[in-house]
Amino acid sequence: MPILLKLSDPVSLQVLCDALSERGIGFRVDNAGMHALMPLPDVMDIRVFVEQEDVAAAQRIVGDLKLEDGDA
């Protein structure tokens, strides 16, 4: 699974996960729990991965939501 985005904001994560789920895009989230315990920028950022075949659609969603790597 390629990485789609790194986030540091749990609200942005929830919005993105909801949008991906609504469109049936397979994804995985890493470090969400660790980020909540130790919010260290770049070290414990939340990482969102998507299925290879859904990368283009997921990137459009990120653009539509105006999310960028490292959103705080």
C-alpha cells in the first residue's frame, strides 16, 4: 500500500477517513494511537495508506478537502 498522506491533526484524519470510506476506497491508518500519546512532529505523524488502484481517486479527495502533508 502506498502512503497517501501524513497528518498531525486527528480531526483532519477523521474527515479524510470518512471521505475515503464513503467512496469505498480501501485504506489503512498507522500511528494514530501513538500520535495521540506522543504528538511529535515528523516522528509520530499519522500515516494514511491506500490501495494501489485507488491512489488517483484518493489524491483527488485530499485535494478537494485541501489537506496537505503535516496538517496541524
